[in-house]
Amino acid sequence: MQLKKSKKQNVKLRLGISGASGFGKTHSALLLAYGMTKDWTKIAVIDTENSSASLYSDLGEFNVLDLQAPFSPERYTQAITICEKAGIEVCIIDSITHEWNGTGGCLQIHEKYGGRFQDWQKITPRHQAFVDKILQSSCHIITTTRRKIDYSLDVGSNGRTKVIKHGTKEITREGFEYELTVNFELVNDKHLAKASKDRTGLFMNKPEFIISSKTGERLLKWCNSKPITVKEVIDKINSCLSISELTNIYNKYSDFQQNLEPQFRSKKQQLEQLTNLNNFSSNGSTNHLTH
């Protein structure tokens, strides 16, 4: 047992793409994977969607592993292992929904055990082993997940029951998104995507966009990039010549905002004072402000 300095090395992407049927999950995943590899033969699709991935064979000669029912966690794990042994760089699991809600998936296994709450003690470790396989894989992993409209029944002030729509919800075990590096949600049939989870800082709170090979290129660059150090961020703060430049650094390196708050605040005050002094000439007359 030993302490060591944290550093980013050999990062393997764990990325999710979710959306309703027809929103372009498979197509988006393939384009993203190609952006990361530039080699279709280094991409494999674990296809649980009745060989739907083969519909995109015109894109390139990627590999397909057709996974048929039963969709148990163990069979998914076995499929990932096959891809690893074949030297695949990007493995697309299309989709993980069947592992949870398909024939032979976790929910059906739970029913066979009796459907009691305590029966999850037998199933949860099996599901977690599948999740761990994704997290520990030597491949970059892209998962696709179906989404469904989430409803609830509420009683109004008049005593009548009404249906409330809460948007959409991923069809997999709750919490899977938190295991991912990035999670994209496709919001319509125009293939527009937004990030609902983003540890890279590349896509969060940005306008909706269409996933392409360029998206994969950006993500691969992030995986291979050397992380910036605290000292390097402090040097950037100290060398700022304007408040707008300081603001850009503050937003860009969001992970450092809390720890370096004193440095950001001090530099901001320094720049504000300098700006105020520059607004006056040596004889006290006011110069024009620059906007």
C-alpha cells in the first residue's frame, strides 16, 4: 500500500449514447469510433439489435458480433472478452438495454428467482461484474442505451388522478451513467446530441450538436493529453493581462476553481485596480474607457 501522485495515463474512454428508437445511436457510435481509430477494422459492434449494425456496412469494414438471447450479464462479458482478444480498439455495445430489460436479462432473471426484493442479492453481483468488465476493459467502450418516456400518476387538487410526463429515462439500471467518462443524449430524430455527463469538460453546457468523427478525434486527444498541473494553472493566472482572459482560464480549468479561488480573486482585484488607474491620465483627466 503506497501513496502516489495522481496522473492521467493510458485513459480508456467509457462513453454512453442514449436515445429513443430512430434517433441515430448506432450511426453516431460508429462515426465517433472511427474518429478515434481512423481504421474501421479496429472497431467492433456487439449487436443485440437483430443485426441492425450491418445496415451501416457502407461506412466501412467494421467487425460485428451478433449477440442473441439470452442477454445475461455473463454473455455480454464474454462478448467483450472476445473483442479484447481480437485486438479491437473501440468496442461498441449496441445496446446494453437488453442486459437489463431483455430476454434473459437482469429483470427477467429476477422474476425467475421469485421477484422478491431479497432476490436482488443474487442478481446485483452479476450485473456489477458486467459493469466492472466495461470499466476495466483494455478497449475504449461505447455503450448505446434505449430511452423511454418517464411518467408518474399524481392526484390533483380536485382529487382526480392525472398522468405527469417527466421527460425520458434510460432503460438500464439506475446509476450506470455515473460510471461513464461522457454520456451523450440524442434529443431528436435529427441526431442532435447534448452531454448529460462529461468528465472531459469538452461538451458540458455547450449547444446541441451532431456527433461525427471529429467528436471522436477530440475525445482521443483528451485521452492522450498530458494533464495540466496546479503550478501551470497558477502561472497562467499570474500572466493574465485582462479580466476576460482570466475569466476564460477560470471557465476552462473548472476542476481548479475551488482550490485556486484565492489566486483567481487576487488577480481579478489586481486587474480591476490596473484598469481603474489606466482610466486616468497623469494630470487627473479621464481617458475614454475601452470596451
